[in-house]
Amino acid sequence: MDNKKAETIANPLGQGAYDALRLAAEDFMWVFGDISLNAFKVKDAMHFRDVLLRGPSNRKKYPDLTPEAVLSGDAGFGKGMSATTVGERLLYVSQIFEYGVRFEYISKNPFKGITVQRDTPTMPDYTQEDLERIFKSPLFVSGSSYWKRSARQSHF
């Protein structure tokens, strides 16, 4: 058996998924430490999400940081973890709990249905001047070469 096949058998997730799962598990242990999974509730899953959303994107730069300091706002580390990253971490921790449910270690997955609103870039509002400049452009002026061409291609 070649090395690549042996690695796939030993780690069927692939390196990227394995690393992501490891990071999610490390974050979980950072927030909760040694906790009984049977005692874990939905409110705990929401607490985990909230700590990650307010926490730093690279926690290793802050080895003395505690989840309590993150939630209190006293940490002072700048921009927090992105909603996309938090969503991925929630997904991986949820998969760990699904494993526990499937093999009857726990009765339900408290992470099921816990989501995070994704970051959506916002565009600034157009000013009156912006709108006038846009609608006075040749694309919108009746009789311009752009206008005639688009009118010919119209399906109406």
C-alpha cells in the first residue's frame, strides 16, 4: 500500500477538513474546558457562538485571553472572527455532536439549528448627484448610440 492511500485510510477527512475540525475542537475546549456533553444545552451552543463572534480571528496571538474577557469587551484585540469562520466552526462542532447522537452517547445535538448571520458588505447610499450622473450617462439618454443598440436588442 502506498503512503497516500495509507494517509487517506488513517485520515479520511483530508488535511484541510481535519485542520478545520481540530481548530473547532480547540475553540470548543477553550470556551468550555472539560464539560460533560450530556449537560450541554442549546444556550451553551449559543454562548459558544457569541464568544467566537466577539473573539479574535487568531486566538494564538493572545495566549492569556479568556472567554470571559472576550464577552466583557475588555480584551482589546481589534477585529473579531468573521461570521463565515464562526459558521464553519459551528458546523464542525455540530458534526462532533451528531457523531455523539448517532452512537447514542448523547440524546440530541444542541448545535442543530444554531446559525450565525453572515457578513454582508454594505454599499453606501447613492446621493442625488450620483443618481443624476448615472442617469445622464449615454446608457440612459434617449437617442444615444448605447440607447439605440439596447432598444434593438430588447425582447419587448
